[in-house]
Amino acid sequence: MGLRAKVTIHGEAIAPMDRFVIEGGHRLSGAISPAGNKNAALPLLAASLLTNEPLTLHNIPNIGDVRTKLQLLEGAACAYRAYWTA
């Protein structure tokens, strides 16, 4: 069983990332890069069969399901180059 941090906001305990409470009249700014998601990546890889044009997909997770889908696409005469990040 993993460790879970106890998070409280205004004395109320919440699970991490359940919600954000924003107070005050300050404008929010910034950017985040969400982690790659296989549930988004697999349909995009399948949809790549619909074009003959080069296609670039970013933030695709390096996981077994994605690697298997790439092997299937390779078997369907698709060429790909994968540049995985750490």
C-alpha cells in the first residue's frame, strides 16, 4: 500500500488533486504539461492510418500498449520514429 499525504485546505482534509480552491482577485497564469495518456494515444495512433502525410504526435507514453500498437502499424506498412523522453 502506497503512502498518501494528508492535505488540508482551511482545515478541511482532502485527497491530493481532488480540487483546487482559488481565493482572491488574482489573475491565474502559467502552463502545465500533462503526462502522456494511453487512452488518448492509442486512438491517435490508429487514426494515423487515415493519412498518407507525415504525422507528428507529441507526449505519447512509452508503455507496452503503445509499443504494441506501433508494431501493428509497422505491420500495416507504416513507418515511424519514436523519440522517448526519460
